[in-house]
Amino acid sequence: MRNDLSGLKITEYVISAPVKEKLCFAFVSDLHHCENEPVINAINSVSPDAVLVGGDFMHNMSFYTKGFEFLRLCAGRYPVFCSLGNHEGRFEGDIHKAVAETGSTLLDNSYTVFRNLLIGGLTSGFLTDGIPETSWLDGFSSQTEYKILLSHYPEYYKKYIRPLSVDLVLSGHAHGGQWRFFGRGVYAPGQGIFPKYSAGVYENRLIVGRGIGNAHRIPRLNNPPEVIKLVLNPEGE
């Protein structure tokens, strides 16, 4: 793994939303056993109301301690909500217990209320041949509150999420396409060459983060690791 965080960037998105108060979130994904200090420093500079973690906060059974340490450090200062990526499927322990012990909230095909909006987590289908459990999404999407869904795989958006009444989807997994040229990623797992969803905003509903760490021996190119600052402004303000 190559986890050079010297070029870590903060990308800000400001969205007008039907919420009662201005809210700020820090969104990160794909930590892959990286060093935590630069990421924590970036999050602290954002001063978020909560931290959202979109999966792959650990790497495997050999490299996982820093991921749980990251959740614990964040939860000591902010509410933390996380979903499960494909690499969490490699953890052989009780991940629900391990996340709970950090003080974070694990959203495993479930959702919770935070400051008059809903935050859900769609678990990657690592136990079911890549097919996620989506039956709970009907109940989630039928709620009247503003809804944010953490979905590690961005390719789930078109197939499972787009028809639903979900206001905002936050994804990772694509690692920005690993190499980026002319604003386009070269390769992403699950999408292949020149992936459609690699980084940025799509259809004004899907935000794909470039992630933090690197699960590959191939270094990033024109593709710095990223913390996303997400600001929700009440409509009309």
C-alpha cells in the first residue's frame, strides 16, 4: 500500500437543501490503514457538525488498527456515522462491537436521525456476490426528512438508488480513478477503464470522493487524497 498524504486536499461542496439549520459535514472514505494525523487535522480545520465515513476505513485483518483508531479519535470530538465498504468484509471479528467501542455509529443497511435529517448506510455486497441488501431502502426513501445515504460503491447509484427519493448519496471506492487526466479517472474497481463515477458531483445527487489511502501498489497521479467538506444551507438563505 502507498499512503502518501502530503498532498491531502479539502474539497468543499455547498448545497441548498430543505433543512432547518445550516449543517457542515466532513466526509472521508478509503482510509486503508493510512496515517491518521493529517486526516484528523484536515477534519478539525473544517469544524464539522459530524463526520461521515463511507467505508474502507480498514484494510484487512493485518491492517485494521489505524482504522478503528481513526473512528475513536473522531468520535472523541464529533458525532461519527460510518458505513461498510468491501474491505470491512475482510475483518474476522465482530465489526459491530468494534465500531461501537470507538463511540461511532455503524449504519449497516440502516439509518438514523441526526439534527432533523436522516443518515443511512448501504452496506457493500461483500457477502452476497456484490449484490447489496436494498429492501430497507424503500422505508428509508419514503421518509419526509432530508436524506443522506452513504454508499461505498458509486456504481450502486444507477442500478439501485437513482429511482428512489434519496436526496444525496456519498460514495468512495473508485479512488479517484487512480490516475486522473483532464479531470477524468483512468480505472476504478467495479467500473473498469475510464469509470463513469470516479470523483466529483453527478446528477446533483451523487458525490464521489477520491478517498484518503491507497490500496494499490500503483501510486496516485494527478489525484491527491481528499477530505470533503459538505455544507447544507437552508433553502432561501
